[in-house]
Amino acid sequence: MNPTWEDDSRPIDLHIHTTASDGDVTPSGCVDEAKRLGLAAIAITDHDTMAGNAEALARGREVGVEVVPGVEISIDYPPLTAHLLGYYPEPGSPELEAILSGLREHRGERNPLILKRLAELGCPISQEELVAEAGGGVVGRPHIAAVMIRKGYVRDLQEAFDRYLAKGAPAYVDRAKPAPEPALRALLAARAVPVLAHPQAMGARSDEEVEALVRRLVDAGLRGIEAYYPAHSTGQVSACLALAGRFGLLVTGGTDFHGSKKPDIRMGRGPGGIRMPYRLLAELKRAREQL
Ligand code: AMP
Ligand code: FE
Ligand code: FE
Ligand code: ZN
């Protein structure tokens, strides 16, 4: 008998950032790294842009790694840091493009405010330095942190966030984000499978708080949750699996690879170093067919 997808344990990683947003490895470089590590598939999930997908898909065909196009969107659900992953978005969907370009425009308004605060705090950075650091990709706080390191204001990215850039720190500036429902609608309009990213790493203080968001998102069309995530403890993974079972959601897993910006993350290695199996992706593809 042929093995079925239920048996497919080839390793995958469904959450990867490239230079199109705040990762520091190019889309092709991410695919090459996946190949080197023996991964069967990776998903490109850059913040607020799909600009890295085409290059990764092309490279994947060249070297024999399956590439899943995707995107990651921040949603407005204070005080949590809530992110939606969307898998297989159709390029050119006007609803999704509107949400993504709105998010990028708000970044354009926010970055100068952060730089102004940093200047007041004795860490001047010019807009030109920041844009050069981002190399044409979506500019995020990790790029600001990288310039701060280079200029000697901080030793490393963690210090930049802890002392200046993290929520609650003196140079933190919030940015406008879409409400959960419009973001979900836009993903669904583009036939992207919507998945809640890292549910146990949103800053929730209780399981009830996570569940309340999941319930609201499910009502608006959420299809899955990212249970396997390096920052999730074993107990938190179990909590996600239970939540998925209760709401009939599929389960995904990914590392949030950002290259050297998150040096502790190894592509393809989930919580406790486990491998995430291809059968998760097989289920995701079935969900895509049903959209
Ligand atoms: P932004 O999109 O500009 O709001 O920046 C968010 C990104 O910064 C996240 O995707 C992470 O890559 C990184 N990040 C956010 N919070 C922290 C933190 N406390 N420490 C390190 N990196 C962080
Ligand atoms: Fe990021
Ligand atoms: Fe995220
Ligand atoms: Zn991410």
C-alpha cells in the first residue's frame, strides 16, 4: 500500500521571514537553507507583504523544495500582539492588497515617530540609514535595532528592544492595524487559509483570553492555529491542540525564522527541537481546496 499523507513525517516549516520584511536572508537563501537542512517544504510568511513569494517559489522549483506562498498580518486586538498567517493567497486580490498596503503606509507614518523618540533619547538615526538597512523590504523595528547596533547604541537586538523598542519601552510607537474581521475577510477573499500565529506568544494572561480571541476569529472564518512554535512550551502546545480540537481547527507549525535577527531559531526545528511533519501541510492544502 502507498503511504498516505497521514504517515508523511518529512520535516517542514510553515513560518519564515525573508528580506522582503524583517528577516535577513533572501527568499532564495531561505529556500537554499531549507534544502541544506533536508526540509520538504517551507512557507514564506513575511509581515505585510507578499513580495518575497515569487522568488522563493521559483527557487523552490529549481532546487526541489516545496514552497508555500503566504503572508503574516498584525491585527488590532489590544492588549494582545495578535498575528494572522495566510497561506496560498492569490496574488493581486484587491481586498488583501488594500489591507497590506494600508499596513505598510502606517509603518511609513510610524517609523519617523520612532526615530524622533530615539533622537530625543540620544540615539539619532536618519531615515536614510533606516531605509538602507531594510534594503527595499518592509521596514520594521528589527531594522531599527540593526542600525542601533551598528552605531554602537546597543550591543544586540535584544538590548535594543528591551531598552527602547519593545511595547512599553520609551521609543515604542503603536501602529494602526486592521480589526480581526476585515483582516480575515481580506485573507478569505484572496482564498488564503487564515491561521492564528503563535497563540501562546501573544502576551495573553490567561487561557480564557486566548480562547475569547479564537472564538471571535472562528466566527469570522479562521481555519487553523499555529500550535508548534519554538516559544511554546510542551504544555502550551497541548493547550493549542486542545483548542484546535474544540473549535475544529487545523494545526500548523513554524519557527518564525528571521535569519540572524533571531539567532536562537533554527529553521525546521519546533518547540524542544522537534520536527514538524509534512502531514500538517497536507491538511492545510485540503483546507485550501475547501475554501
Ligand atoms: P514591527 O513589525 O515593526 O512592529 O516589529 C515587530 C517585529 O519585531 C517582530 O516580528 C519580531 O521580529 C520583532 N520583535 C517584536 N518584539 C520583540 C522583542 N520584544 N524582542 C525581539 N524582537 C522583537
Ligand atoms: Fe518579524
Ligand atoms: Fe508573528
Ligand atoms: Zn512571524
